[in-house]
Amino acid sequence: MTTTPADARREAARRRSQEYRDRRRRGALVVSIEVQPGDVHGLERLGLLPRGDRDPYAVACAVAQFLTGARAVADLGAALFPAGTDAA
């Protein structure tokens, strides 16, 4: 069976719709962000992005990894320094 360009477009549209529904179900958002050169260098220094890699998908994956880790760091901070306690 051969597929026509119209079939391929319909299949791609079906996949996008399914991915959109899956993200919505999970409560995930798709956002556009601007990443400065210093941010990219920081991702490299953290080992989240190979040095010199400027592929937008690789940078997006590195940013997503950073944000996932940030949640764990925030949880650690909350455990070490509970709100409402005097740090002094």
C-alpha cells in the first residue's frame, strides 16, 4: 500500500492532535523561551548539553532536564529550611 502526501499530512495532523491531548491530560504546557548564550554555556558547564551543540532540539532537551532538576533542588531546600522557621 502506498501513501499519498494527503495521507501523510492527515497522519501527521492526527499525531499532533494526540500529542496535544496527551499533554493536556498530564497538565503539561508547550512554551517558547529565549535562551541567551550565557544560559547555553551554563547548560554545557552543568553537563546537560554537549559543548558546542546548538541544535534547538538539544538545547530544549537540556532546558527541560534543568527544570526537572530544579524541582528536586527546591524540594531539598524546603526540607533543609522549612518555611516559617527563623534561619538566624
